[in-house]
Amino acid sequence: MLCVSNLSCSRGDRRLFSGVSFSLQPGQWLHLEGDNGVGKTSLLRLICGLSELDEGQITWQGQPVHQCADEFRADLAYLGHQLALKDDLTPLENLRVDAAVSGVHLSAPQAMAALAQLGLRGREHLPVRVLSQGQKRRTALARLQLSRAKLWVLDEPFVALDATAQNALAMVINEHLSRQGLVLLTSHQAVKLGGQGLTYRLTA
């Protein structure tokens, strides 16, 4: 369903990577590995359409993504280093605003349950600005439980999470895979997920 063919990326005069090719099918997840600075985040941003390609092609359901841009964006959930949370809103309000922007009705009980699963019970009504970094990341990750997107692209989703939260996130990802979702992620932690796992090591 997602096919990446011969991608390359440069920053100024420096070539980060070239010749990157892989494919991902429903129910599969791919762990993108590589040393710091090799361009893992840059590759994820290319796939999500947040940066322009130097070379290569990305297709979604057999079509180049530039030809099905609206459909691809609707099928994509991206979580990068910037969590895109509003600090003055609570975790509950952030989730409901995000759902409204996506055209999805989200009830307060649904949002509360999603936050509780990621270990935020009792913090649903606190301003995001007073939360720890790990709690902020859990708030952002709670969006995934409510997402209808088929493809999840996650840049270091397990960072700043304790063991309990990591296990909870793994359960959320596994549920997505069981529904024939696709997951592309980077992680410095060992990744243990269900479904069919693939590995791609990015090198300069």
C-alpha cells in the first residue's frame, strides 16, 4: 500500500542518503534504524510530504502521492518531535479540538478513556504547560487511539515514556496493526510489536 522507491535527500551540499526503497503492506510495521544524523527524521518528513523530494517516488495505494494528495493526507497520522499541543488547553481539550479539526465528533468520555489508557488519569483537566515532557508526549500519543488514519508515521514515539507507558503505547499500535493498519517508526529503544515487523537500516 505504501511504496518508497529510490529516495534521496540532501541538506545543502551534503547528501544525507540515497537509493532508499521499501514497501509496507496492511498489518505490517517497519522500524527505521540508523545512526544519529543519518537522516531518519528527514526521510519521515519526505514520506509525509513535509519536505520536497530530490529524487525518487512515493506511492500510496498504487498512485504517486502527488496525484492523490488529499486521500493520502486523510489516511496519514504523523507524530514528530514537535507535539503540536496547545499549552493553554488541557489534554482533554487538546484531543477534542484536534478531533473537531479533523471533522470527527469526540465525546468527553471517549477522550477521557484514551488519556487514561496512556496513564493520564487525573491529569485530564490540567493545562498542558504544567505537565512533564513525558506526560505531554502521552497526550499527543493519545490521539492515535482516536485516529482513523491507515498509515501511522511515528518519530521516536517511545522516547520520554516509562515502561508502563511504553507497554500501553505498544498495545495501541498492536490494535492498529490488527485492524490492518500500517506503521512506520523510528526508535532508539528495542521495538517489540505484534504483526509482521520489518527493519530498514538507513545509511549515508
